[in-house]
Amino acid sequence: MDEAEFLRGRVYGADHDDAGPRPDRVYAELVGGPLDGLLLDVTDRTEHEPCEVVLTTEIGRYGPGGRSVYVRRGVDGRRFDWRGDTPGTS
């Protein structure tokens, strides 16, 4: 099993021992980039909130401390598409 396959279906930011989705939460799928296949918890997010998220990741272009930018696809918010990586702030 490669790293991408291992991450698929797991929740971004969740504890490694319990990274599966919970039935009482709403998730969007991250599509493309280093976080492809991970789920993002959007339970408390409204359709009027900003449609861009910047997520910390160690497996992106800039390594530890780097960030990946994802933009909500359409109005339903069920998928966020990767737009690129950015270095972390110092």
C-alpha cells in the first residue's frame, strides 16, 4: 500500500489512531495535490464562508511547515480542488 492509498478516506487533522469519518459530521473530499483523497470536516462551514482553505502539510512541495491551497468546487461544498502549494510562514 502506498502513502496515497493509505491516506484515502481519512480525515485531515484527525488523530492517526482514529482518523476515519464520524457519522455525526459532514465532510468534503480533497481532490488533487498532496492531500488527495483526504476528507475535510466542513460540518460548521456555511456556503457563504470563504471557499478557499489553506492546510498545513509536510508532504507538499515545501516539506515540513508548507501549506496546500484548496478551493471549493461548486456550491455544494462536497469537493475541494487543489490549487497549489505555498511555503509556511516564518
